[in-house]
Amino acid sequence: MLPALILLALVTAVTGWCGRTDRPPLAPAAVDRSRHGTVAVFGATGLIGEGVLSAMLADPDVRTVHVVTRRRTPELDAAAATGRAVVHLHDDFLDYTALGPLLADIDAVYWALGTSAFNVSNEEYSQIHVDYPVRFVTSWLAARGRTAAISFHLVSGSGAAADSWFHWAREKARAEALLTEYTAGTGLRVVAYRPGGIVRTGPRARWYTQPIRLLQPLTSAIEPVRIGEAMLEVTARGAAIEGGVLDARDLTRYANAYRARLAAEVVGAPRGQHAESAR
Ligand SMILES: NC(=O)c1ccc[n+]([C@@H]2O[C@H](COP(=O)([O-])OP(=O)(O)OC[C@H]3O[C@@H](n4cnc5c(N)ncnc54)[C@H](OP(=O)(O)O)[C@@H]3O)[C@@H](O)[C@H]2O)c1
């Protein structure tokens, strides 16, 4: 198994390196922080969702994070104890009526719910990665009761393609396409994120994932919390993303822009300088 993982990391590094075009950093842009005042995170007990939740809790402008999950964890309990996270136990991800009026309050949804194609049948994979988010978004649209801009941020995956040989890659692309189709003209913006390698840190680090971490400078591998930061920047900018999809290198650019913006605010730029009234 170890040689296979090292080989995988090397392939990731080489393909990541060959594909690099050294895109320039994003220029500062106007932001509207009210776009992520009240948010929801799905998949927060997972590798990526946990990092996304951390980014939400660390952001000074996120007031409330609603975590929709099928199980509690000590980490979620700790987040709830801060008073900024509210945990909603939910067991049917094809039916969101139990969330009730909450849906009308949410400004942005960060969807990191999903699993590996190795864990489930093709049918289950399709249900989890296509039916669950599509059903949620259609329920959210029906419940929102307002015209303010809202946004849905889907963790997809590098390699998603409608014509792929792989079922998982076709289904990821199908989810992106259906969500875009169903929300066209509604004011609900859908952005899909296609991370490649994920860098595990802290308690999630494993000896066998160290090659990905060591080769990170050569690749577009990214820490989960940085995916959350990129999502916050995309939300706040209301940025028009070409095709509604961000690839792994653009994820890093948005995450860097997020940190640069917050650092600039810390050294004294008045917050209002960046704000625009977009609502
Ligand atoms: N990890 C990677 O290297 C990577 C890279 C690119 C893209 N992605 C994509 O990112 C997404 C999240 O991946 P991850 O690595 O963070 O996965 P993960 O660690 O396995 O976490 C998955 C999350 O989704 C929830 N979930 C899974 N199946 C569910 C179901 N049937 N019903 C309700 N909740 C369910 C899990 O809840 P429980 O904790 O209750 O099981 C958990 O919160 C996936 O779509 C994956 O394809 C992952």
C-alpha cells in the first residue's frame, strides 16, 4: 500500500507541476460581508467539512453557522458551546422540511457532504452526490422567501467531467450542471470547487499522507481550512466565476486573497473601505 500511496503523491506532484501556469494573485476587490452573515455547513464531520467549519468560526463576519449533520461529535459540541454554531441533527437528506424556517434565514451554504466512490455503490454515489444537493437547493429556493443574493458552494472534485470513464467523475459533473441549470435566473449563485490533493494537518494527519504534505510546494494540494477561506472570499466578492467552477489552483488564489484582505484589515484599513452595498 505504501508504494502505491507514494506513487500517487508523485503523480499528483508531477501532474500538478506540469499543469501550473503560475496564475497571478487576485487583486483586492470590493466585498459584501453580509453575504455570509448566516451560513450553513453540510458534511462538517468530514475531512473537508471540518476545515470549512473552522474557517467559518474564525471569520469575524460570520454571525451564525448552522451545521446540518446526521451525528454529533465532540468537535461539533465544542463549536456549539461558542454560541456561534447551531447543530441540527438531520437524517433524511432527500427531505429538508424538518429544517423549517431556518432555510429562509441562510445567506450561504457550504456543502462538503460526500464520500469516496470506494465506499458505496454507483447508485448510492449518485444519490449522495447528485440527489442530495439538488434536493436541498430546490427546497432552499422554495423556502427562501426573499430576493437577496444567496449562494451555494459545492465541494466537487478535480477530474469531474461529463465524458469521463469514471462514474464518480461523471456524477460530480452532473451535479454541477444540474445545480447550475436549476438555479439559473433565481438569484441563487452556485459555485463548484474542484480541489485536487488535500493536505491533512493536526489529528487528521496520517503517516501515509505525509508524501502529499511534503510535495505540497510542487502541487495544488490544499488544507481543508483554506478551502473554507476560499469559499468565504468567493461569497463576499460575489465574484463571477467562469463556468461556475474553481479548480485547485484558483482555490489557492482565493484563499490567499482572503488572508490578504483580513491581514490588511488588521493593520488598520477601515473595514468600510472594502464594503459595497450590494443588497
Ligand atoms: N478527501 C479528498 O481528498 C477529496 C478531494 C477532492 C474532493 N473531495 C470531495 O469532498 C467531499 C467531502 O470529502 P471528505 O474527504 O471530506 O469526506 P469525509 O471525510 O468522508 O466526510 C464526508 C462528510 O459527508 C457526510 N456524509 C457522507 N455520506 C453521507 C450520507 N449518506 N448521508 C449524510 N451525510 C453523509 C459525512 O458524515 P458522517 O461523518 O456522519 O459520515 C461527513 O460529514 C466529497 O464529495 C469528496 O468527493 C474529497
